[in-house]
Amino acid sequence: MPIDFTSLIPTFYKQHLELIDSALKNAGFECYLVGGSVRDLVMNRIPKEYDLTTNAEPKQIKKLFRTVIDTGIEHGTVTIVLDKVNYEVTTYRIDKDYIDGRRPEHVEFGTTLHEDLKRRDFTMNALAYDIQTGILIDDHLGIQDIHNKIIRTIGNPIKRFTEDGLRPIRALRFASTLNFTIEEETKRAIHLTKHITKKISLERFQDEILKSFLGDKPSKMIELLVEENIFSIFIPTFPIDLNPNHITLNRLNEIHKDLVGLQLAYTFFSLLPNLDQKELENHLRTLKFSGQNIKDSLLFFDLIRKWTNIPNPNDTNEFTFKKDYLAPVKRHFANRYQLDAEFFERLSPIFGSNIERMVSIWNENPPLLLSDLTINGNHLSEHFPNLPKIKFGEVLNFLLDLVLVSPKENEFHNLITQSAEFINKLSE
């Protein structure tokens, strides 16, 4: 199966790859494009990143290029930087004595490309491409498996998964992002090596989830994690008999890739819709998601639950839209996003066709937050010096509800008058 190297790889990257390839070969070394980038090219896709392999050792590679970073030099990997773009280059190696279920205890250099390809995880990732000659090396029938959309380990799957506990999670992620099927023995090995999978870091597990979110069907990753009972390995308090709501889970596939918090919210809402905010926060913290992703998820989870619990969403009145949905979104995102029709369209997995009403209300620029009121605590202190400061919030929230119902009420003298009437009632 020929690779259309010229048209599939953008010129900017192609020039870099040809430069690296030429420099190594002119110095007497071999060089091949390898791994996921070759898999993508075989699938007629533009690769997202480009890794290379060579028989040159790191110290020899460093002599040939101006900027080289020691990203994993103990395992033979360095990163060549060209025009601020990173290219990982790894020396041919044989991995020896996996002890911790994640990394080889030591590696052996000075081997051949064919030996190097044997150590890789899946047949589809064990392809090598010679940029100069156009020769494609496929020692493990990877092209056949790509054609058949099959994920299969190289050699015994239990042995390969025992070497590296991340590999089963990667298999699930590839099945999701590539829409492939995991070969039967390989899938069985996922179940039989969970004690090794348990050894990987929470950060690596979380990273695989985030990578799956970038695919066309992230719901498949969550379904597979549930099917294989993987969540309970990393979150001990998670039930082992999860039964996802598939209608809810499929919303995950509609979400804009920028809104990781919304993706996480739908993931957990489809699995455990009755979680309270503290429980959700604890689960997300356990999985080491960033503080910002956690905050976003908590907001979206609350919005999803509120909207789902409305008996007839199409009857939602303007006040409810403002108070329960637009105000929280504005409070949370105004400093990070341009809140316009395009942004709100990204929330359509939650609100469906009602998003048009929300956009219409938003475009009227109504006051939604205390900061939108024409008066504040200083004005209350000035006009009502005897009012205890503890009561300021009560007065301002009364005024906010007033203008949420009728935006034209948001006029300074009118709100002062309304404040006086409200304060008098408090004194009665």
C-alpha cells in the first residue's frame, strides 16, 4: 500500500523531516519515520506529530543538530527542534526487564530496525517508512490490521500488557479515536492484566481520556472503560456495575473539543447522574484533572442536571433562562471567552433548539449579575447609613431579581427607591 508522502504531509513539516533524514543518512546512519505517523499516512490521514527512529545513538544525534533536548535520553529518545517544532528521534533498542509495569529497567542499543519494531505495542504502530526511498516496512502485518480496522498486540497480548500497564488503556483509546475493534485475545488480555494497569499513574490514565475526547466518538472510550471495569481501578469509590445512559453519553460526541469541562460533565452525568457537587469534585481530583477543568465540569454538571429536571424545557420562561443559565455562564466564562452566539451554540448539546432563545435573550444585553446593577454596596452605604452591612447582599439580590424580570428597572434612582421600600419592609 503506497503512502502519498508528498501530498499528505504539509510542506513545512515535510521539509523538516527531509532535513533530519538527510542529515542522519549523510552521516552514515539509518533513519525512518515510525509509529503513529506512518499508521495515519497509511489511513490517508495527515499525522498530528512525527516520530523517527535511527541506529544513531543520542550523543551522535546531538552532534548533527543545533537544538536537541534530552527528553528521554536514558531510553534513547531525544527531541530535535526545528523552527520551534519538536521531532522525537529514538535510537533502535531492545527493552529489557520490565519491572514496574510501565518502563523497562534498562534498554539495549545497537540493534536493528526489525528488532526495534518488535518492542512496539500494536501491529498498526509497528510500521516504518523510509522518507528517501519510499519503502514501507511492515514486519507484523500492521497494514492488514489497519485495513481490517483491528487492534492487535505484537506477540502475546498478556506479555505485552504485563510489560506496560498503559498499553491496555491505549488500546481502548485507539479503538475509540480510530473506530477500530480490539482483537479478541488482545481484549481478553486487558481483563487479565488489570493488576498491571493499576500501576500506571493517574495522570497517564487521565491523559488517555483527554486524548479520546479529541476523537470523533469519545463516547466509545467511556463505554469501553465501563465495559472493562477500568474506572473502579483508579477511583475505588466508583461502583463496578455502571450502566451508562447511552442517550446522554452520545451527547459527548456533539461537544466542541475546546469545552473539556462539558465533556467531563456529560461523561459523569451519563454514568452517575445523582452525584452531588462534592462527590464529582472528588472524582475529578482523584483523576488529577486540572483545577480549571474541574471548575468548568462542576458548572456544566449543574446546568445539565437543572435542565434535565425541567418537566417541559420548551416552556422555560425568560426569568429562569437568565437566572439559572445565562447568569452562571456569564459569571464563570466572561473573563475567558467571548460570549456570543458562536459560544452559546457550543452549549446546544445541553439546551438543544432552546439555544436560539438563549442567544436571543443574551443579545438584548440584560443585567444578569450583581455587577450589572447600576448601584452597589457603596451606594447603599451612602444612602442608607443605618443599614447593617450584613443586609447589603439581601437588598442587592432583591434588586437583581427585580431587573432579571424587568431589565428597564435597572436605573439608579429607581433602584434606590426600590431599595428604600425593601429596607422599610425589613424593619417592620
